[in-house]
Amino acid sequence: ELIGGKVVMMSPASTNHTFVSGNINGIFWHYLKGKKSTPISDGSTVYLTDDDHFVPDFMVVCDPDKIKSDGVHGAPDLVVEVLSPSTARNDKTRKKDVYARCGVREYWIIHPEDKSVDVYRTDGTEFILHDIYSLHPDWMLAKMSEEDRAAVVTHFKCSLFDDLDISLEDIFYRTF
């Protein structure tokens, strides 16, 4: 990746990282099949500025004119980064700020080890934390009161698609 004009090596993905990325791609691929918006999985470059060329783990592009043979030119509408220990700092700071400034509408940071998703939405210039969704382990649910278990959120919506129900179980399917 090119971050702030500096070449930054990406780390190899863990099994959980690979599963989560694939699961996200599957969710959106099935939903967007036949629609104008395009899901793009890990490996494609997004060109945002002269100094910032990122390779997000997943993105959705609603304007097909931005998609070229060498990658996406301009801001995707949704970007998802799955955290790895060696890249987490960039995903949470510089890249997040650049994505917001360049017009990404929604940004997810996924913590595969914690099985949680931080959802950020733009206010036009910066990202505001919308919510954090966490998949609770069975042992934790067993210790909760019935009322607390009923309040646990296991599904959420992407602001781009009102009728797409996203399940935490689907995001973290087959992860350890």
C-alpha cells in the first residue's frame, strides 16, 4: 500500500482474517448480484490521492465508472478493514482519516479475535462511530439475565442498503 506517500508492506493474513473477509464478500456478493453496486474483495487497489493507494479487505462501489482495470479510482461507498496486529494502527488512524476525507460513506473495522465490528459513518468530513456490534460467546450469554440476553444485538444494517440484514454469526462463521 501507499500510505501518506510511503510504501507500507501488508502482513500475511491469519485464518480468521481470511474467513471474515470471505464471509463479508459472500454476504454482499449474494445481496448485490444483479444490482448496480459492486462488491470488491481483498486484493484490489483503491486510488484516493496521489499519496494514498490502499488495498482494503473489502469494499462496495456504487458508481461503476470508478472501477478500472487497475483498481478503483475514487472513494468506494463502503470500506471494510479486518484488523491484523501489524496493520491495526494504520487502519484505525491514517487510512480511516483519508477514507473519510475522500468521501467513503461507511467504514467498518472488524476485530476478528474479539468478534466485533466498529461501524463508522461520515458526517461529510470525518467518521463518527455509529455503533459497535459484538458476538458474545455462549459462556457469556449463559451468565446474563434473560433481559440482558434479549438486549444483545446480533444483526445490523449497512446505511447504504436498508433491506440488507447483516448477521454477526454470518460475519464470524467458521472463525476461531
